[in-house]
Amino acid sequence: MEGTLFVNGFLSYLVVYFIFIATVVIAFVIGFSLRKSKNAKTGTTETVAAEGSGSEKENGGQ
């Protein structure tokens, strides 16, 4: 009887753990997609910074 109680407790803990992990993964996916769409609307700062550093190299750093 004690063995089944342990298995039931362990399985319920495991289900809660997987639900928590799934919630975190879903939150990251939603956050990543929202940030990606926001960057697409406003233009990314990485491309602007890369273009700026390239023009400085062409002008000899002036």
C-alpha cells in the first residue's frame, strides 16, 4: 500500500513539474514572437549599428 502512495505522489509531482516547464517554454515562445514582431515594425537596432560601424571603417574612422 505504501508503494502505491509513493508512486501516486511522485506522478502527481511529475505532472505539476511538466506543467510548470511547459508554461515557461510557452512564455518564452510568446515573448520571442512578440519581440520579433515589434522589431520588424520599428526596425532592428542591430542592423542600424552594423551599418554605422561599416561606414566608419570606410571613412578611416573620421
